Amino acid sequence: MVRHVVMWKLKDYAGEATKDENRRKAKRLLLGLQDKIPDIKAIEVGLNFNPTEDAHDLVLYAEFTDEAALERYQNHPEHRKVASFLRGIRTEKRVVDYWMKTTDGNHF
């Protein structure tokens, strides 16, 4: 399994909405992808409550069977719509994609 983790820092105000309004909308849109993109095996979206400067505002955790499934997800038209919305409200984005491994070091 491939794990896909993305974190965003959001603008205080974007698209006539506050940071809190935008992060809640982003969470709704991201979670809605599970019903539209069959390659998503698991998805979780979290809203940060940590007030430190180093913290990000929003995090996505998703699982896919392999890199090809992750690529199909990233190129899916519904994902592209959500990504476009996020580009308009973010100031920073961080991504990590990695293989989930078994205790013996093999890929799942």
C-alpha cells in the first residue's frame, strides 16, 4: 500500500471566506472524493488545533494500492477540481508519499 500525506497552511482570508471556513470546505471536498474515485482505499482529513507557527492548518492522509493508483487519483478530474480550490486558499503545501511496509521490510 502507498500512503499519501499532504499538509497545507492556508491564507487568513481567500475567496471571500475566512481560513476556518475554507479549511472546513476543503475537508468536505477532500472527503467527498472517496465516493468519486475508486482508487482511494482509505482517507482521513484533519483540522489542526495546534496554535504554533510550525503547525499546518489542514492535513490529508490517504491510502492507495500502488503508485499507479495514486497517479490515477491525482489525475482524476474530481481531484483536479479540489486541488484547484486548495491552490487558491493555501500559502504552503507539503507532501510525502511512501510505501507502507510489513515488519519484515516487504511492501504490503
